[in-house]
Amino acid sequence: MKKTLLICLLGYLCVPTSTSTAQVADSPPGTDLVYQPGFPGQESASSSALLDTLTIGDQLPSGIEFSEVLQFDSDKLRLDDYRGKYVILQFWATWCTASSGSLPKADLLQEMFKDQIQFVPVTYESGAKVEKKLAFYSSMRDLDLPLIVDEHRLNKLFPHITLPHLVILDPMGKILAITGSEDIIEENLREMVTTGKANFRLKADNRIPFSINENLISGNTHIPSKNIRYQSALTGYLPGVSGGMIDDREDGAHIILINNPLIKFYRLAYTGRDLANFFGPNRMIFNGFGEDELDTRKSGLDYIEWMKEGNRVYSYELIAPPGVDQYHMMREDLKRYFPEIKAEVQTQKRKVWAIVLPDGKTYPRSLKERSYEFNPYRAKLSNYPLLGLIYQLNIYSLQLSPYPLIDLTGIDYPIDLTLEANFSNPEELKKSLQKAGLDLELREAEIPVLILSKQDSLTQNNP
């Protein structure tokens, strides 16, 4: 059975294993999951590989050098050359907005502590991918840090599941701390260089394995096949389990959300399969909720602490037989599980980004084989509906835009379309669409909006 799974890669980007169906999933904001098939260093999860890993208090072996380094004057970078300084190895990746977004902050701190600390960003990705990222973002083009690329050995010495991941070495090359980017602040660094002590929380990436071929809630190894036709279950926070989402629609319905804040539950239940009306942040209204109640902008270690506080995140599983509306069932479950929250969809006039056809223009129907490619800088549709691209842009690239993206082209048939731009920038997206014979306009339109309201009293309907 084919499973539709999103292992979260949040910051602002999630990377699905399939683009065939509607998918949304989440993990700590600002903490992107690194666990992907073939990711360098994942073999360290085995007991034999762990024998070669290093931890706090261990000495980094001498003689480690790198020849694949961007923005560096010499042909080799040797970590031994930084002896006498604190070294911060900062693991990152171009697809992880949280980790790449932390590099400008590191650059500022590098200038502040240039005589005492050396930041060294490290990625397993190729120099070509990194250079493309630098070209798209001016904040990264201005970095004055050596960028180690195509590096796999350090991933084995310091295995990790989430990014950004930081390892701090003392002036003698001993591992002083392993932490997240949230604790790399001026106050902590100044205390470190003054006292030699590490005031950093430990980032421990412990991952409890979870197979998408097993039910999340019910599990009894003595009964190999439960043959469950219907089940609905809710749990609180599950420590150590990576946040994510499954929305499988083969042989009935199977929905799983793991360690997700409530906003994600309502988003999935009310968006369902409606690709044209994805209820992102710019299509939702919240009444009566406190700060950080439904969701939070906290990141990394701060987010993990927020989850542990209780009643912050939940895990949910729905199994239903073929032919049912699983999203209607999920909405009914939410009413039962959270009676204090009222959810309703209203049509409102809002400002939107609208993809349109220029006056008098038509767009040809595709006759090619069907295919679809998407990344933050390039989209290529072949015999594919435009609506699928709009849905993905709303989820990923434009999720922080104050205006949702809608389709007003009238194109209801598969087309061929290639776009190249920084899709998080509407002006760049507009220019790319114009080259392809379409356009992007800021308009007012009536669109569905999801409103969540917290009820003052659970007894108000039961006097």
C-alpha cells in the first residue's frame, strides 16, 4: 500500500515524499528534520556506527582538513589552525530555512568575537547547491564565513536528526557543548570566552523509530493483523517521536498527526482535498486565544520545551473504511475532543495574489507526458494542473505572505509551465509568470476563511 507521508522539514519548507496528494506536516518551527533516505551520517543510527561518534568531553582528532570550502582564501581549511580559539561547527542545509537563516546571525557574532571564536558552517550538500542559495539571497551573499561543502565525515562524528545542529570546541579542540542555534547568543558566548564554561542546553537528537506501515495508537505484536476498519484516538505529547503527518487514501482513510499543534489539526480537517482553498495563516482568524496557545513561533530547543509544557501538541489517528469523508469525520472528532473551540468557514472579501491570464490571451493544453518538479527556486509542470502548483506555493514558499495565492486564470486543464524565481518573493514570481504568458496581480476577492473561536464557557450551551 502506498503511503502519503510528510516527514517534517519545517523552517518554512517541507519536503514530501510524494507530490500526488495534498500534504502538510510539521516539526518544531526552526528545526528541520534531517532524516531523509540516503542522508549522510544516518548510518550512525546503528550500534556499530555509534562507536565512532563523539560527545561532550571528547577530543576532536587532530589533522582534520577540508578541500571543498567556499569563501575561503586557502586551498584547504584545517581545524587545527583554529587552536587557541573556540570553534563552532554549524551544520546546515540549503533546503532548511531554519539552518540557512541562522547563518547571518552567526556572521554578526563572528565579527563580534573574531579574536576568540570561529564559526564554521558545514553542509553535506555540493558547492553548486550552496552557490545557488547564495545567489538567491542577498543576506547570504554577504556572509564572511568559510562554508565547508560536500562534507560527510563530520556528520558521522556528530550524528544528528534535526538542523541547525551546533558543536562547540574549546581552544584545545575538546567538545564543550552540543546545542541548537537558539542558545548561540551574545550573552552565552561572552560568558564562555570569559569563564570557559558552557551555558548551553544540550541538543540530544533521540529519535524513536516509527514505521508508516504500523498504526500509531494501537499496536500488539502478538496479533500481526488487527484488521481495524474504524478507529479514532487522541493522545497528548509523545516524547522522542518526530512530528509529522500521514494522509493516506488508499483502501479507506488513514490519517495520522504526530506531535502537532492544534492549528494543524483544524487546517487539515477543514482544507481536506480542496487544493484551491488551503487554510494557511493568511486564511485563518483566531478569537479569544492566548499567545502561543494554538501554535508558536518558538524554534528548536525552545519549541521542544514548549511542547513539554502540556496541552500544546497532540497526536491523532483516524482509520475509516472506504467511501467515507474522512475530513468530515475528523471535524466531528475535533468538536468532541475540543468542545471549547468553535470552528467555522466564512466567505470574506480579502486581498489576494491572483494568477491571471492577460486580456485576450489563451494558454495551450499540454499533450506531453505527465510530470511535476518543485523546489524553492524552480517549478516545472508537464501535463499538470496549475492548481497543484498554487497549492504547493501556498503551503511552502508563500506561507508567510499576508495574502493568499489564488487561481483566476480559468485554466481547468493540464498545462506545461516552467518557472524560475525565488518563489517566496511575489515580485520575482510575477516576473517569471509573465515570461511564461501568465501574470500575478494583487486584487480583492471573496474567499473562504477559517475562523477559530475559544468559547467563554463549556456550559453556555447547556444551561
